[in-house]
Amino acid sequence: MFVTQDIVIKVFFSEITIINKSFSIPKNSSIILAPTHRSRWDGLILTKAIGRRVTSNDCRFMVTNSEMKGIQGWFLKRLGCFSIDQLSPSLSVLRYAVNLIVKKNQLVVFPEGKINKYGKKLTLKEGLYRLALMAAKKTNSIFIIPIGIAYSQVSPKIRGTASLYIGDPMLVNKNSNLSINEFNEILNKRMHNAEKIALKNVGR
């Protein structure tokens, strides 16, 4: 954390703005953070905005198997990432993710499923809602928090700026009756609305 938050981020970015810092995560509630995914910097920006130093809880990232290879994989593992096969997720990984949620950890899932550099509207992956419903059977309620992350350049450049906006949360419980498509449509809209505010803040 010292290296990433106090050295790397401060050296690379000239300014990072966290909008809606007044938003507070409901106490004793399980949450899933659902950010837009435009760059490999997203995880570090998110951790700075809502990680241990701010909420007293670490962010745990669910990423694809391909992202956990080589030096990048070594680094991501130490940032709190774990991998999942999107096409055929194992029961052990799903149980691990559900347990993180139930134990009030801050699970981060990128609903777009990959880096979407230019912010094209994608059909969100179904896994987040399924995971939330699984976890809801073991806890009272889960808040899905849409987050928009933006940079002053499409590909972040050194001494550029970054911004993050925390959007309006969605509540999921065991009685939720939205279909996956309905849920994803609402989540997608809230993520992109949050991103629009973040983009405006960095002049795009």
C-alpha cells in the first residue's frame, strides 16, 4: 500500500479527485463494488478512494485468469486479486467470493468483464448478479455500488488527472425479482452516469 498509494500514484498522476466522498457504505452491510473498467490503473484508483485507509476494509478484486499470469499476476495477487474462469467458474472460487461478501469484505467485480478502453456500451456479464443472489441467501442484504472512473486522456499519461465518482447503490436481497437483463440494464446505466460525472471532472 505504501508503494502503490504513496509513491506510484502520486508520481504518475498530478491530481486524483474523489467525488461524492460523503457517501457512506451502510454499516454492517455486505457490498460489491461495480466500477467501469478503462485502464489497468482502475484498481489502484479504486483502492485509494474506498480502500483500507478510507473504510478500514481492503478491496478484494475478482479478475479473469488471463490477468493473473506472469509478473502482472504476481503483482495483482499482492493487491488482493483472485482469478475466476468466466466461461466455467469453479464452485470453490464462487464459494470463496460469496464468503468474502458475507464477511463484509469489499468485493470488486468489473461487470464489463474486461478493459473497455473507449467506454463502449457493453452487455454486462451475468456473474455479478448471480453472485449477489447466492450471497443474499446467507446474509440479509447486499448493496451493489456502481462506480465511474475517468482519466484526462483515454490512455492515462504521466502527470495526467483521474477522477472517481461513487454512484447510487442498488439493493439485492433473497426476494429480489429482477431478471438478470433488467438488473444489468439498471446497473449499466448507473455505472455510465457515474462515469459521465467523472469524465466531466477531468475535462472530457
